[in-house]
Amino acid sequence: MTETAAPLRIIEESPAYWRVLFDNPPLNVVDHTVFEGLQGLLARMDTSPELRVVVFESADADFYLAHFDMTGKSAHIAGTAGRSGLSVPTDTFVRLSTSPVVSIAKIRGRVRGVGSEFVLACDMRFASRENAVLDQPEVGAGVIPGGGGTERLPLLTGRGRALEIILGADDFDGDTAERYGYVNRSLPDSELDGFVDTLARRIASFDRRPIETAKNLVNRVSLPSVDSLLDGRNAFGAALAWPETQQRVAALFKRGMQQEGDLENRLGAHLADLLDD
């Protein structure tokens, strides 16, 4: 077993099975260092022929991945190309979905915005019944999902539920997320680790070639096109310049965005009256 440093801690349970822990205190905000870590991880995955499955989890029980860093310090990654030539965020999610390695998100805590889009890019999602919160809050913050939320969610949940999730911009518990198709299953928190570990080890015991071939065939009929993902990414970039967006983002920071406290704990509730201050 080997382990690397934050913000992604890679634990090699075996050559065929890795666990990756997001560890970017205090809230697991998705900043440029997280994307740089994911890019490094994908490069390692590409050169690890024995690897079959990677499980993504969080070192923070309250925040799986909070949302994108809205301070502006990580904005440059949108103009930086990844290995595929796409911008780093889009490149990361496309390469994860199309990798021959199986990706599983084990969700404890809050996963919102680009964090939600990360787990949507994973092959499977399993959530803690008591401790998972999922949300695409962008519309409530004056923007739109730019990392694949508008493209991936309808394929999983259907049109109406995708619109409810995206336009309602509210928090969803694990059981509702399961019922909607947002996640594969919602499990009691005490059973989550054992279930995911058993599944991952089972997949890791199989030969890589049938895993890769089966995943490729499923991908052909279940993934959004790169062009549609780019449309969403471009729309998100344009929305950041809207004056109403800037007003809402300023209000979020005034209430405590990216700080420990009630705003980040109950983001969905705050979005409904954000401009009432």
C-alpha cells in the first residue's frame, strides 16, 4: 500500500485497486490544485496496465467536494489545455469517463456544483443515506453548470428531474438522489464503505480487457458528446460576466462562502433569499 500527499491522497490497495481521498481543507473546495492532482492521477492511470478500478472518497466527512473555487484564483485553468486539448476541467471529466479504468464515487458529505459534475463523470456513484448531500446550485448563484451537469444529468435522471435539480438549485439527500437516478444507490452510512470496497475488489479481480471493452460499449450509448460539453463550458464562462451573476456571487461571499459555517452547510437554503440582505 502506498500513499501520496494532499490535495489528492492516492492509496494503492493493490496494483488493480486504488483509493483516492480528496483532502483540501477546510471545505474540499475544487481549486486549481485539485484539478492539477486529478490530471496527475489520470496520467498515472494511463500508464498502469494492471489497474482496474479507482474509488474516489473524501477525507472530510462533511464535504466530499464543496464546489468550484469562486475567489478567481483558479480561473486560469479554464484557459489551460489538458492532454486532450480541451480545457483542464472538461479534459479531466472526459478522460475520466472514457478511461479503461472503472471510476466509483463513494459520497459522504456535501457534493455541489463542479463537485457534483465530477461524480457525474465517474462510472458509478454510491451515497451515504445519512450523510450525503448533492446539488447543482449554479442557477441560484446566477450562472449555469459548466462542467457537464446540464449534459450528464438528463441522461441519468430524465429531463424533468434534471430540470428540477438544476433550476431548483436545492440540496438532495442520498435517498432522493437514488430515486432520481442521480446516484446508483443510497446506503446506510455504516454499510457504505464495506459495500463499495467489496464491489471494487470484485471488479479488480476480473481481467482488464473485458472490463475496458464493456465500458467502451456502454459509453457509446450513454455519454454526452464533447461538443455539447463545450457548449455548457462556454455558456458558464459567459455567465460569469453577467452583472446579476456578479451581484449574487458577491452576496454569497458576504454570507460566508468558502468559509466554515451556515452558508456552506446549508447552501441550498440560502440561495432562495440570497438578495434579501
